[in-house]
Amino acid sequence: MKNTGLKSSVKLGEKKALPVKAAINTDQVEKISKKIHNPKEETVRVTIDIPESMYLDMKMKVVQERTTVRNYFLNLLAAEADIHI
């Protein structure tokens, strides 16, 4: 192997002990997870195909409204059905 002289010019310094992380409270994690992932009502997963010509317009509208695609469609559906979510 070729000797480049880097070993003498680069020093890593002394080793430092890493901080010890506190133990994770699994009950608290479960409680938070259930709060996030359990909606107030049962849901049904729906997949739709959008024409490519409409996709960019939909994405731009979502960005302009600062929302998600999911909320965008839920709001459209709610407006059509005159439901408030």
C-alpha cells in the first residue's frame, strides 16, 4: 500500500464516551401512537386513478391550500355532501 503521509497529519483526538439515552417508556409510546392512528370513526382505504392531465392541477391546488391530498379530497366530498368534518 502506498504511504500518503495522512496518518501523521490527521488526528482524531481522544475518544469520548457517548451519552446514555434514557429508557423508552413503552406505555407512553403506545398511548401516543393510539391517539395518532385511531381516528374517531372507522375508515375505508380508497385508491383512485387520476388522469395525468389533471394530476398536476390537483397537486398545485393542494400546495396552494397548504393541505394534504387526503384532506383535499375529504373537503371536496364534504362540500358535495354538505357535511362538516
